[in-house]
Amino acid sequence: MSKGFPVLISFTGLTNFLGVIGVIGSLIFVGLELRQSQKIALGNQIQERANMAADFILSNLQGSDAGRQLLAIRKEGLNLNLVDPDTLNDEQYQAFNLIQDWRVNSIENVFQQYALGLLPDDVWSQVESRMMSHYSNCKLRHYYNSVIPALKKYVTTLPQDCSELITLDDWSASE
């Protein structure tokens, strides 16, 4: 008799064991791929819904002199988020309302994409700073009442201070 180590596992058993490990590894990989594909599909669905809402909102702004006037504020380096909506006439307010609906729709889309892990942190930081500027106008906060619950909860963590607002008369006087 030889004094070597006894073979406790046969080569067939070892081969079967390694085969099972390989199958398990493959299944885990396929599962991860499916999960990633589902996230991407969900992100595409969210994006498409946001595009449809934006198309509807923006189509109502076409040909609007009030909309062009409001958007011209940005060319002067002023922030449309700081306009006091109570100082607008009816036509301006309708255009302003559509612009704000579009902005919140866009913010909600980006928030969902970020939550899914489909956007990098630097993109989210840029959008977050714009959202904070938007939210700083206390008269615009009601636009967040109809967003998804996760975003509604998130905006409650933003600073609650209100910015000083401008009127279009203030802006017109500075031209």
C-alpha cells in the first residue's frame, strides 16, 4: 500500500461540481443583464412619456408673444424662476404656467432617470441646482404637488427659504 493521500472526490464528481458552478455563474450573469436591460427599458419609457408631455406643453406655446417675452428675460441674464406670477397679465400667466409645467416635467424625468442609475452624478448636480432655483420661488412650489411621490418627498429636503421676486415691470424698466 502506498502512503499517499486518499482521493476523496472522484474526477467525475469534481467535473460535475465545476459544471454546476459554471451554470450558476452563467445564470447570475444573465440575471444581471436582464436587470440592466429592464432598467434601460424603464428609463426609455419614462423618457418617452416626458417627451410626449413636453410636446403637448410646448405646442401650446408656439406663436405666443408672451412666451417669447418671458423667455427673453434669460437673454438679459435674469432668472425666469424669480418672476412673480401674480404680476403677469392673463396671456403672460398662461405662457408662464406652460413654461413651469414643462420645467417640472423635465425635472421629474431627470429625477426618475437618476434614481434608476441612468444619469451620472455631475448631470444630476446641475439639474438639482436648477431645481433648487426653481423651488426657491415659493409661488412656484405648487407645481410639485402633482409629481411622483419620491420627487415630492425629495423637494421637502430642499431649503425652504423664499427668494425675492421680480416683476416684468422691473425687468422692462431695466431695458
